[in-house]
Amino acid sequence: MKITIVYDNEVKKVALRADWGFSALIETEKDPPILFDTGADSSILLYNMNELGIEPKDIATIVISHAHRDHTGGLTGILKENKGAELYIPSSFHTNDTGRKITVVKEAIQIAENVFSTGELEGVEQSLALRIDKGIFVVAGCSHPGVGNILKAAARFGKVYGIAGGFHGFRDFKILDELPLIYPCHCTQYKKKIKELFKDKVMGCGAGLVIEL
């Protein structure tokens, strides 16, 4: 399993562009790539994808975590480049694109082999639960339902090993005690504190980061 951060407030690769938003590409051994969220701006998303060698037309599935623009703003641009990708959207997000398969997510659902949605939590946001050899790795957009609720929902698929994504205003830090791998990204307000508390297992995030699991 491989996760590439395509869009983030920070960059890990000099050639890339930083912007307020989030997007990650998930690549498994058997299924075509899955794009999770699309950042805020189509031009930045597509620019970063080009710099990272990611071909938009190769993406089979696009998952939207929630309806906020910093996660959906790039959707129009990539849909122009990719006419066939299936969309998995929470029920709180609406799209006018009727020319492709769209799955509206409310409950937990399997998206691909070893890739699951937590379901739309608190009526606002879904996260991804990726099944790897070491357990479950979570990819979250902004964690509006709460990091604890997301981890609990993901745990139905196995023991949670790690998490990457935006944690928003999360500060119940003890919840992270048992996670071996933590990547605070995007909107995480307490990045510095999380890094101080869990310095041995917190990794920096940013566009261009590649997580091999």
C-alpha cells in the first residue's frame, strides 16, 4: 500500500505548490489508484499531480471526505481530465455530474480490496480505512466528526495502526497513545503539541510525502 500526499498546506518536494487543502493518492497492489479529496484548486491539484508523475486518467475512484471547498475545489478540474472515475461522496455533498457512477455513502462500505469507508460520521464526513499487514491505517480529511470517533469507526475493520490527515482542533491527545504512526496534516491546529508528545512516531506531512505501508 502506498499513499502519496498530493495537496497540503506544506510541501515535502520543492517543485510542488502548497495551498490550504488536502488530497492523497492511494495505490494498492491490485486495484487502480484512488484519489481521496481534491484540494481547493484544480490548477494546483493538476500541477502537483503532473510533478509527481500521476496521470489523472489512471484514477479509477475519487472519494470525497466532506463538502468543504478545501477538499472539493479541485474536483471539477480532475473530472474534466478523467471521464470515467467513480465517485464516492458523503450524502451531505452534492454534485451535478450525472455522466458517471456515483455512490452516496452513509454507512461503512468497501471501496476496493483492503480499502474501506468509515461511512459518513456525524452526518458530515467519511474517512478511509486501509487494511495493511500491520492493521488499519486511516486517511482523514479534516476529522470534523472527531479523531476518536473516526478511529473507533475504522477499528471495525481491524486494529488501527496509524493515521494521516487533518485533525482540525483535536486535542484529546491520549487517544493517540497506542498508535505507532501519526501524520498530522492540513488543518491540524496542534501539530506542534502532537509532535512534542509523540516525537518518536509523528512524521511531518506535506505535498510530495510518500507513505509506504
